[in-house]
Amino acid sequence: MELITTWLRCMGIICRGLPAMVAGSLRDTGLHESHIFCLLAVCQRPGESQEALSHLLLIDKSTMTRVASSLERAGFVERRRSETDRRSYGLYPTERAFELLPRLVEALRECQSVALRDMSPEEGELLCDLVEHMARNVSRGPAVEEES
């Protein structure tokens, strides 16, 4: 039981601490922690639907809608009706988002530097590989045992 409580505590610290650190360095922009990864995803995938972004970020559709609306009100994204599916909207970064992007990337690099402090580059790469592996496992959901 000790391993799981230690693991959960550490993952919680990382999952809450890093976004808070990024948001803190961008406080003057009005971005909240929940906006950061969504805005980054929109900048990396302009025109992606809210539904596709919610799957990518592993957040539910209603949360994605709230975050997208908030980013739209703040002038960081705009919604455009899909040309192929008139029921769907794509999210596009605005000029304001692209102006902020270098600061956002720098804040993320700074957080990475803090998180990986005192680790060798090899240890950082191994950690990234292991965390990606964990993320794939979690995104697939619990393993289903095969019937004999």
C-alpha cells in the first residue's frame, strides 16, 4: 500500500504543481491553469474540433466547451464552423495566441527544467518514455482479462 500512496501523492504534486507554475509565470495574461494545455493544443492543431481536442487532452466535452468559450472570450481562440460538418466547429488560434506562444513555450521549458533538475539528460528521456507509456496505459482504461 505504501508504494501506491507514495506514487499517487507524487503524481498529484506534479499534476497540480507544473500547470500552476506555468500559469503563475503567465499571470498577467489572465490564463488559468486549465487554459494552458488547451491553448497549446489549439496552436499546434489549428482547426481541430472541440471533440477531437477533448479526446487528445483526455477531458470531457463539457469541460472542453467551457475552456474553449473562456479562451474565446479572452481573445485567444476563435471558433469557425467546419466546412465539412456544419454541426462542428474548429478552434483556431488568434494573433493574440500566437503572440503569447513564445512566452508559453518558455514557461513550459522552465517548468521542465525545474522538474528535471539534478537528472541527467538520459534520465530525463527515460522518465519521458515511462510517463508516455503510463499515459497510453491509462488512456486505454483498465485491462480486461481474457476468458479461458
